[in-house]
Amino acid sequence: MTNQAIIRVQRFNPDVDEKPYWQNFTVAVTDETTLLNALQEVKTTQDGSLTFRKSCRHAICGSCAMNVNGRNLLVCNTPLRKMLDSRGVVEIRPLPYLPIIKDLVVDRTAFWEQYLAVKPWLIPPEMEAEKEYRMSQEEVDALHEAETCIMCGACYSACPVIATNKRYLGPHALQKAFQRVMDPRDGGLAERLDMLEQDHYGIYNCHTITECITACPKGLNPARAISMLRYLAMRREQFEAERVERQKGLVG
């Protein structure tokens, strides 16, 4: 078992480089070494100009999402040895389909704009409870998956639709929209469904390629959420009527 690894990093500084290029670095590897450890070792001891994002180091913040050997993942909790090929090499690129700011750091402006477009916050219903909204445990459980999303961008930049249609909301935003559509406390159901059904923008632009499922480091299923939104849109009139009745029970 090798004690050294070659970290092959895609470099690009738009201020000085005409196009991206590859650079190899050799680092020591143990069973405890993560990809983030390796990148930090390179930056600390070999090339301080290497640029990447990191923060919590516990797969919670989503800052360190990158493309490793062609797959989007979080480098903070991925063992280096697991990703080495037969030559002891691993290739690390920035997330695809996003403008490169420098090296492994991408511009996530479009990602956040799509997220904000779905109004991921709770819109209060017209009928306000005097004390608290009394949700069932089943309703709380239905929201759990969307709440688990850490907004790392791995699913967004793995989606082939994003590569060709920048207006498409993307799996991350639609997963968060699903959370609010399914929340019985939300008073913006009609507004949300109007937006999600727009051409070239929402739920009908998903091609169900399911790359978002493969890319998600939390094991979530945005494609399932999008399919459910399509189903609810098809029975919209009934769903909206059910929501009105449910909200009467929420405040009781």
C-alpha cells in the first residue's frame, strides 16, 4: 500500500492564464488523510497560491464541494487513499458548469440566485395560530430530507440541464421549493406552484437523468422531490383545497 500520492489539480487564474492547466503535487498519505488534508498540505508546504474553499471540515457547511475523478463530492470527509487510481493519482477539478474564480473556487452567484428565486423561507398563512401550529409527526418527517440539504452545490453542478439552460432552477432550489410546498404552515402555495410550472424554468425542465442523486453527499433524492412537485401540480386544484382545510386544523 503506497505511502505517497500524486494530487493532480486543475489550476486556473483568469487574471494571468489563457486556459486551465494541470499541476501535480506529491503528498504523504495515511489511512486518516482526507482529500482536504492533502490540499491543505500542498498549500502550506508546496504552493501557497493554490486556492480552494473550506470551512467546517465536518461535511456540514458544504464549502469544499469539488469534482474528484469526475464525480462531485465533499473533499473534507473523503479519504485520499480511497480515490487513488492504480498509479496512486487523484484528479481534482472545480465544480463543473460554474465560472472559475481561481483554481478550485467557482462563482456560485447563479446557484444562490436560483435558490432565492423559490423564496425558501416560510410565508405565513392568512389564518394565524394563537399559540403554535400543530403539525403531525408525519408532516414533520416529510420535510426532513429537504432540511438535510447543506447547499453545497454538488447536485447543481452535476445537472446536465444546468450546462445548457441557465434559467433552470436546478435540483437544489427545487428541493427547497418542495420543502415549502409540503409545509402545511406555508401560505404561499399558489404563488409557488405558479413559478414552478413556468416554461424553461421549473419542474418540467428536469430530464430525470438523476445525476443529482449520485452527486449528493448527504444521500438525498432531489429527483424524487421534483417528481412529486409535478404530481402535485397536476392535481393542483384538489391540493390547494386540501391545504385550506389543513390550515384550519393547524390553528385549532
